Amino acid sequence: MGSLGFNANKIYKAAEILKECKKDKCKLFFGFAGAMVPAGMKQIVVDMINDGTIDVLVSTGANLTHDLIEALGNHHYMGNANINDSELHKQNIDRIYDVFMKSDVYQDLEEFFNKNFDKFKDKKTVKEFLWEIGKLVNKEDSILTACYKKKIPLFVPAITDSGIGLMIWNHLVQGKKVEMNEFEDLKEILDIAFVEKKKAIFYVGGGVPKNYIQQAMQFSSPASYGIQITTDRADFGGSSGAELKEGISWGKMSEKGKFVNVNCDATIALPLIYASYKN
């Protein structure tokens, strides 16, 4: 693909940048947004954690909610985007484009948190809370478990915007308490970024995970390597579509850095980049 044009060439460049940044012993900050677990990208991320590719993971709460749903024995199913959604609703099936999920998976989430909520009462950060979930479910193909076992810092700055967040809230309104302080997570990622002089960023999608990592670069030293996979456009001004070179103006991306923006569906680009990197 390196001899091709357009985004095929960018996928090649992304794989080469990933190889180079790890050879250069950079700490890789991985931003994980979008419905990637329902789409089937979970095992790639687990592999990237287990083989040491990912050093810091920042995710949406939704991706980890779906990871937990599968760890509890539920599944996502291939469906059809051209279907009557009213009929799906009657059958208690939720649709994520062409992926289906049974609505009753949330009952299993409730049972899990009802059974285990007291184990979280002394957790001081969101990271510690999520590590405990990974420890409890103990599934080899779980992102949560992989992060716990490898002690990969796992940050979810928008934890309330997820099924896991709703489960926490459900117990809070019942009078239970947790000690999580989201600003301690922020302090930790800033500390990691500040101490590490060689850093790389890898964004699947954008949103909160991207911005959380970007601001950590801004308040330390800029990233030397960067990869972004997105389908968003830069000209609308949103973070998810902003090209990595824009970060140079903020001090988030090194002006001498190596970086590439891959405008492609992540379910296509991520497997190709990772497969090339491993080979």
C-alpha cells in the first residue's frame, strides 16, 4: 500500500509510524472512541494492550460498557441497517447501525453492580474503579481485564455518559457512596505526560478521549509521533476531524514530529495498521 495514493498510502504510513514510535521507546497514548466494541474491534485492542503497544488508554464509557456486556456473557450480533426500528423496539433489540444487541443485557449489568458495588466503595479514581471491574470479570478477551492485569492506566473522563455511569448513579440515588475523584485521574495522566519525554498518540475516532490526551500533551511536551483514524472533516471545526498538524499551534504535536491522518472507517484501517505493525 506504500506504493499507492490517497488513504491507502496513509494506512501504510500509519503502520510505519507505529513501528518507529515503539522502536524509539515512546509511550503510546491510545484514544478509543466510537462504537468500536460492538463493531468487533475489541480483540485488537486487547492484543495491543497485552503485547505492550498501548501504554495509556483513554476510552469512552460506552466502549467499556459494551466490553463489560460481553465479559458478562452477552453478545453483539450482525444485523441489518435497512430494517424497521419500531419492530426492533417491540422485540427489545437495540441497533448500532448494522449491529444488534438485546436490551436485556442491562439486566445483567444491574445484577453485576448489585452484587459487587460494595467492592468499589474505597476506589479513589475512575481508573481504580475500572481496574476492579476488570479484576472481577476476569475474562482474557476483555479490555477491562487486560488493563487490570497489565496495569495499563485506563481513563474514562466521561464515565457518566455510559451504561456503567448509569449503574453507578443508580446506586448513588439509593444512598450508597463511592470515593472516585475524576480530577485525580486528570492529575495522573498529566503526570505521565509530563514525565515522559518521548510520546506518541494514536486516535481511533476523536471526541472526549482525543481531547483528554491532547490537553495532556499541551501541558507537558508535544507528541513526537501521531496517528489518527477518523471519518470526520476538519472544516467543521470539531476536535474529531481536526488534523494532527493543528495541534502544532497548541504545542500538542511536535512541529518536527511524524504524524498522519487516515480518513477511513476504523474497522478497515485499524486491523490493517496493526497487522502490518506486527509483521
